[in-house]
Amino acid sequence: MSRSLRLDPVLIQAVIAGALSFSHLHDLAQAAGQGGWKAWAYPISVDLLLVAAWRHMRTRTDNRAAWIWFVIALAASLGANIATAGLLDLAHVPAWLRILVAGWPALAFLGGTLLAHTPATAPPEPEPAPAHLPLADPDPEPAPVPEVTVERAPEPAPELPAAPAVAVPPALLDHARKVADTHRTTTGNRIDPETLRARLGVPGPLADSIAAQLA
């Protein structure tokens, strides 16, 4: 099964721009007195510095040094493109340009070394979270209540109402007094209510009333 090859316009444009820039840098280096393999090494050096600066900007937080070296490498590439566009006589290259071309390898090595060995900026340590006080239990269990035994004093027995006094007829009281005197004379003891009731033949309450009046 054949796969269709999809061409990316951006990739094609990058290849064309790289090839043209590579050729212009080679021509300029050769015109400045760098012949042979040295003329081919200059475009590689410029492109490698551009790539190193770009990667440094993508992976590091501090991009100031990367931007400086990226601009230097871009200026070298654009300068070569402009110089070889007919604005500079390549047969008579000025001395200052020869000096720049000759000093470029040392400058590119310095930039590449600084970019490769620049320590990564350590991310700031997060501040410790403030200690939170323990939240109170919204529904705490009630504390157990100690059992308390209350001893109640015994209530006093209610007093019985006194028996109402029974009216004793005078004649019956006189008769009862005689019976009591006779009993004391005979037995030498005071007559008790039971005996008095039996002798008189009266009910208990009346007998008690008579005994209370004889006392």
C-alpha cells in the first residue's frame, strides 16, 4: 500500500532558506581568504550557533543570553546574504570584514560554550503551606454524664386525724364513774377502756370518750 508524501510548505521554505544562506556564507568566507574546507565550515558554525540559541530559548527560563547569541548568529547570516547580493565587491573585501570572518570561529565557540554550560534556573521553592488549626468536630459526641444517685429521705407518715370527741350524757358519765370506782376498789387497778366498754355496753368511741373524761 503506497503512502502519499505530504510536503510541508514551511519545511520546504526552511530548506531553501538554509541552502541559500549556507551558499552565501561560503562565498563570503572564501572571498575573505578562507579557502578550501574552511569556507565550508563557516556556514555550519553559524547555523549551529543559531540552533543552539533557539533550543536554549525553548528550554530555559532566562533567555537574555540566548537572545544575544541568536541575534549575533542571525546578523552573520543576514550580513552574508546582503554582502553577496552585489552590494560588496567580493574581489576586494575590506580589511575589517576579513577580521570579522577570521575572528568568527572563536566568537562562535564562545557563544556555543556559554549556551551549553549555562546552568538551568532552578524553579523557586514553593512556600510552605500555613499550618491549619484542626477543625472542630461539627457534631461532637456528648461527654458521658456520671450517674448520680439521689437518696430521698423517707417521708413522715401522715398524722391521722384525731377522732372527734363524742358527747357523753351526764347520767352515763356518773354511772361510768361508779363502775370505775368499784373496779378500783375490787382489783386495786384502774379500769381500762376495754373493760369499761364491756361493763357499760357502749360502742368503742363512746367508751374511749368516757375513759378520757375519767382520767
